[in-house]
Amino acid sequence: MRSFLSYCLIIAFSVACGAAKNSDREGNSPTGDGDRGNRNSIDPSDQEFQKYAFSQAYRNKANIRLVFVDMVKAIQADSVPLTTYLIPNIEVHIDSEVDGPMVIPSSIENCGNATTSTTTLADRIKSCKDTIPDATAIYWSGKAKGINGEGNWQLVSYSNKMKVWQDTRTGLLWSDIVETADYEIASGVTIGAIDNSKDRVCQTVADTPRDALGNIHESKVHWRLPNRNEYLQADINGARFVLQNTDQETWTSSFAEADQAWVITQKTGVLRKANMIETLKVRCIGVPL
């Protein structure tokens, strides 16, 4: 079921991105895709997505990941590789069979956590590479360890046992759990107010070093609360196998209704609507500047 849902989410995500990218060139077609009513056309950006994005069909570890267009061709030609499973093997294709990053030795206390404004993202990644000898502790390969179309992740910072990872497929940084807060404090949204100036967990006014955020200077990354779709995209890319503390409910920035917002448990992918006054865990995503 997870694989099927992930498949649907990727298709929906790609269509949405394609529409946004080409919005300035679209006509007034009732189909909304600028093709003047030709419902059989495929947007060029969607075609590119199908050529390069991996299918979420099941596979055994380290086996080939077919991109969408090749998966379609294989099914049409009745030539799906033996290492690709349209029907999962329930003894193999389960989360418990997927290995996460190796544990960092207790003798190593930190890497990539400099607080100076001159330290770049590349500097941090190199620091962890030079400090931690086991490559499988600082890099997670979706092809080698995943069972669907997962991507790759690299360690950016390790401080006080908290980690910041980069999803190399999206380029986004994912923090560890920062703290516990209600929705307004977590997101920075003041319900009913025009000026959302409330102090936020992910973006504070002062550049206060935080281990969960890698102690990265504010001039080097733009942190904020992830929305629901960003969590789901990260799940497709393998976040539940890489990030720490995924068994805890965390806020998304996405509204659900009235006084409710969506929260997610990354380990299981379960979403629920929560009252905004609840105090839940907060994880942040960052865009490198």
C-alpha cells in the first residue's frame, strides 16, 4: 500500500510542479495545461520527469531502479526485469529489512557543527567525511539499501548526538527534533493576525546556535517548518530510514481545517489532524543559501 501511495504521490507532485513551471505560458484551455483542449498531450516537463524519476516499484536491495518511462515500456513489452517486483515479496519488501545509516562511534563527539558564518555546506560535509571513517555512517545510498526508488542522503552535521542530513534529490536539509511547541510557535503563524511576527522554532530572530539545526549560521541556511507534501516527498526519498526520532509525531505547516493542522509520524507515514494548541515535536527543513 505504501508503494502504491508513493507512486500516486510522485505522479501528483510532478504534475503540480509542471503546471507551476509553465504557468506563464499556459493558455485559457479548460484543461488548464495550455494545450487548447487536447487532453492527450503530455507537458514536456512531465516527460522529462518520467525519463529521470525512479519508479516506486519494489526491488531487492542494490538492484536496478527503473525510471517511470522504462517501467511503462517494460510492462508494455512484458519484459519486466526479474529484480523488479510489481507484486511485493512480503518477507523481503518491508521496512524492517532496510538498514539505516551505521551508528557513529561514541568516541566521535561532533563534525560539521562550526558556528562561524564563513563555514560552507561543503565544509561541513567534508568535516564529517574526514572525522567519521565509516562511509555508511555519513552517507545513505537509496540504491544500495532501499527497496523502492529511494534517493541518497549525506550527513551535514553531528552535534551532541543530533544530526542534520541533506536529501540530495531535493537539496533540502533536514534537522533533528528541535523542541516541543504548539502550532503557532512551531510555524510562526499567528492565527487571526495579519502580521505573523511570533517567534518561531525554526526561524528565530537571534542567530542562536542549536545542535539540532547543526549550529549553522543563519546566513548559510533558511530554516522553516516543513509542509505536509515536503514530508511525503522526503518519505518517498527514504527519510524514514535515515532521520532520527521518526517515531514521534511532528508538526507540518499545512492547515487541515479551522483550528487544526496536519501532523505526521515519519516512521509509519501516518498523518492526522491535530488541534493547534497541542504541544508536539518540531523538525525543520532548510534551504542552503
